[in-house]
Amino acid sequence: MSTLKINGFQINNICCIGAGYVGGPTMSVIAKYCPDIIINVVDVNTDRIKSWNGDYKYLPIFEPGLSEIVKEVRGKNLFFTTDVENSIKKADLVFISVNTPIKTSGIGAGEASDLRWVESSAREISKFAVGHTIVVEKSTLPVKTAEIIKSILLSSEQNFNNDDKTKTFSVLSNPEFLAEGTAINDLVNPDRVLIGGEDNESIDALKQIYSKWINQEKIITTNLWSSELSKLIANAFLAQRISSINSVSAICEATGANVIEVAKAVGTDTRIGEKFLKPGPGFGGSCFKKDILNLVYICKSLGLNQVASYWEGIININNWQQDRIYKIVVDKLYGNISGKRIVILGFSFKADTNDVRNSPSIKICRQLLGEDATLIINDPKVDKKIILNEINYDNRYNYKIIYEKNISKAIENADAVLIMTEWEEYKNLDWKNLYKKMRKPSWLFDTRSIISFEIIKETDLNFWQLGNGESI
Ligand SMILES: NC(=O)c1ccc[n+]([C@@H]2O[C@H](COP(=O)([O-])OP(=O)(O)OC[C@H]3O[C@@H](n4cnc5c(N)ncnc54)[C@H](O)[C@@H]3O)[C@@H](O)[C@H]2O)c1
């Protein structure tokens, strides 16, 4: 078997700790392009591992193109397992790809990253690793986390018994920039791969892996801290663009301008660019909010309070946009939605993913339920159980939430339809016929600007489109 040989250090075997939205797809793509490397993806969540090993149609994560790649490599050089110990023992390189949510209690609650899963991964690596192991931070982490990881690993280097003095580690930062919904394409054709570290031999080893399918020029190397910080800053900049255009959507509604036209006019300036200027109900997903909050926490810890409040503003606008939409819906329905039937089209935080973490739908649904509305919820990829878990975890809204797979049936006798996710199947619905099934006066709220106003004009539907000053 041929292997990657860099100045004497060979990478034959990789372990990835964390079989989530990042670990699963990332390792599948590496396995596809590096058929000579054995990759074990480990997780403490036995159900998740079971479904990674189960039917390709029901992998734990939905991403276009993912199941095809898993089918190609699973059981050949890609394995999903709960055997953390042996997977680490065999590995020359270990990716840490575990969750790094915001702390919910204690010092920094609500802002700082909860690093317990990163620390436990480092402790497992330090305990089980054999020989020289490259440890790669794939999770998004506060700047300087590598110091913590190094300190845990170093203690095991020192404690290791004298028979094997070769237990050594090298720590790299290699943050992941994939976006859910386009993860496979992002991994196959990334804008860049970022590797931060101090040890050139290890950097080269990781570089060799990526250069199997990615152009060398796209592989950027920096010091550890620049790499860790760049990931947080990249997400902060992306979220900033969403909050910027969302703030503009409100100005458009108040003035008769159209945010889509404004975004196009502004985005064609090459200094600004057209990407990530889509207005909507605010960003969701597991990353933007937590990464900005973490950035805010870091700034405050460094005494940079002005900088902290600048970035905090991005989150404030995001929350405000969701509150604004909820209030508009209630207001248009005569200020009273008690007992009214509102159809929610889309529960995932964006199209082409089944991820609901921080989805704007969660907050808006709970607000509408709080006003005693009945919600009929549809999503092509999110299961009923997950939806109920998110909005009815305290069983407060039993009988007020109906899950309906059939859109036409969902709309029967509805007072309003609220489009929350830009799924392809919602773009060309036959409103000329569908609206006839609704109770009059009926409303369509389009928070994703996916409906043609011209078509709606041919119906008696009342129409509100986010950022469209011409809609009612
Ligand atoms: N989801 C994204 O779009 C995305 C994109 C880029 C970066 N990131 C970052 O990547 C990291 C992972 O994100 P994710 O979305 O894949 O999270 P996830 O919650 O989907 O997956 C993390 C997995 O790690 C497992 N885990 C935790 N501790 C473990 C341990 N000690 N041993 C074995 N398994 C363990 C969990 O059970 C879980 O299945 C986060 O830091 C996130 O910020 C996420």
C-alpha cells in the first residue's frame, strides 16, 4: 500500500473525533481522494454511528451528494465506529471535530465556548495515542485553544513511562469553512484550506492530504493563532453581511424600495460583491451566532469593549429581524391570531439541510404559538419528532402543532402561509389554485423572497414579502 511520506513521517491512518455535520462529510471527501489512507470516524453517540453505518438513504446528515460518496468509500477506507481507543491508537493524525457550543452556565455563560468536548478529546488522544501523532483542530475554537490542547498532550508526553519515549504530538489548526447545504461542493472545491501551526513537517503532512485534490495555491499556511482567529472572523463577516442586508430590508419596506433590487445594485460593485446579500428571517445554524458571541466574549476579555459591542450589533439585528417578522404576521392578521391556522413552510435554517439548530423557524413558531395560533408545519427533510422537540419540548403546545407532509392539505382552511425556508419545492407552488383552499381573507408571507409578486397579483391573496416595499 502506498502512503504519504513526508520527511520520514507517514500518514497511513486518520482518526476523526466527532461524526457530525463537519466530521462525517469532511472525512468522506478525504477518504474519496486518499484511497490509501484508512479513516476511522468515531463518536460517543452510538445512534449516530449506527445510522452512518445504516441505509444510505437515512444517513444522520442530509447533504446533496453525501450519500453517493459514503456509498463509494464506506467499508473500504472509511469506517464509522464507537471504538475511540483503538481508532486513536492506530492514528498518525487525529482531527478533533467535536461540538463547541456556547456555555449555558458559569463564567461566560451565553457567550464563551463550552470546551468540555474539546478537552475530553484531547485527554482521550493523550491517553491512547501511540508514537508521534499530529492533532488537528477542525472544530471552530476560541483563539489560543491550541495552548490548552498542547498542555494536556504535553502532560501525557511527560507522564509516559520510560519504555516508550516516542509518544509525541504536534498540534495544528485547520478550521473548516464548509457551509451546510453545499458541504460536499465546498469540500471538493474550497475557496481555500487554512492550516496554522509551528511544525513544518506536520503542516506538510496535512498539506499533502489536501493537495490530492486541491490546488497548492489554495492552501494557506499561517501561525496557529491567525488560523484559529480567522475562522471566527470569517463567520463574523458572513453574518455581518446578512444583518446588513436584513437591516436594509426594513428600510425598503418603509420606503417602497425593493431589497432584491438594492442588493443587486450594491453587489455588482466588485469591491462589495454579490454573494451573501440575500435578505431573510435572520441567520441560523450552529455556527454564526455562537461564533460571534464567542468573538464578543474574547473582545470583552481583552478589554476591547467598543469592538465587542460592534460585533454584538450583528446578533441584535438578527434577533430584531425575527421579532419584526412575528409582529408583522400578528399585525396583518388584525392583531389577533388566537385559533387561527398558520402554515409554516420550512423548518430547517436554510434549504438543502436537515439541520434545525438556531433555525429562525423555532423562535417565530414559539412566538406565534404564544399568541395561541395553530401551526401546520411542513418541511421536506426535517422529521416531525425533531420539530416537536424544538418547539414543544415542554408539552405546552400539544394539539396546537400539526405536522403535514402534503402542502396542499396543509393549506386547507389556513388563514396564512409563512414561507420560512427557501426549499426548491416552495418556489413554484400553484398559488392561483392553492389560495382557493384558504379561509378569506388569506395571507401569504414570504420571508425568503422566492415568490413572484406578478403571480400573486392574479389571486386575491394578501401578500407581504420581506424587503419588498410594494407588497402590502
Ligand atoms: N456545522 C457546520 O456547518 C460547521 C461548519 C464549520 C465548522 N463547524 C464547527 O465544527 C465543529 C463541529 O460541528 P458539527 O456541526 O459537526 O457538530 P455536531 O454536533 O454535528 O457533531 C459533533 C459530534 O462530536 C461528538 N463528540 C463530542 N465529544 C466527543 C468525544 N469526546 N468523543 C467522540 N465524539 C464526541 C458528538 O457526539 C457529536 O456527534 C464545531 O466546532 C463547529 O463550530 C461547523
